[in-house]
Amino acid sequence: MYLIPNSDAKSFLKDSHWYYAVGLGVVFWMAYGFLFDAYNLIPYEVLWQTLLFTVLLYPIVEEIVFRGWIQGEVLLGRFKLNATIAGITLANFLTSLLFALLHGINQEFTWAILIFFPSLVFGYLRDRYGYLLPSILLHSTFNLGFSVLFYKGV
């Protein structure tokens, strides 16, 4: 489980796949907002707390657990589930499925299932670059977009 790149890791900031993944965030935000009429969900009183947890803490912890440990160490490392379909490893698919289902505990089930798709993107970046920093940054960026989009202003 690598948080930072080793000497032969590909630089994600020089790769168009990274920028396409960031651009997908806008598509996901618009789709979620349209499907769930979710705009203005975060009241001003908890905005900073929401940002702290959803933009900093949760992405780091979730990426270490899901993409680092489950996808990387267990499914890719121990079980060798590296077969791919359209660039998505079986390990990424199973990790994303688990990630989405576990989000159903605290969120509306349909919303949680839709989390499957960004999770595939996070896992794809983990597989492509071989370390967690790109998926952590993307996860934080996606969550920041949701927080800004769903902020209930004064």
C-alpha cells in the first residue's frame, strides 16, 4: 500500500487520464444534483466541519482502506485479481462494489449505488499509478465539489 510513488511510478500530473478523471467530477456532481434534487443540503453552520471531514479526513481514510488495503493488498496482492475489462481490474470492481454498498448504511441507497462509478475512477487511478496519492486527491476534489454544490448559503 503506497501513499507516495516509488522511483518508477508514473507521474499523474503529466497524464491526460488524471485530467479526464477530474473532469468527470463535474459530470457526477450534475447527475447527482439532477437525480436527487440535492442542492442546498449543507447548512452554513456545519460547512467547515463538513469540509474538514468530507474533503480531508474521509478521502484519506477511505482510500487507504479501500484502494490501498482491500484493492491493493488483499485483492491484487493476495488473490491476484488483476484481470481487466475496459481497463478496470476485477479487484477495482469488487472494491468499488463494496465501497458503494457500505455507503448505503448512511446514505440513501440509490445515492450509495451511484457512488460505485466515482469509486471505479478512484480505483482506476490507484491501478494506473500504483500508489494512493492520485486517488486521494481525486476523492478530495470530488467531495469538495459536492460540498460546494450542496452548500446552503446565507
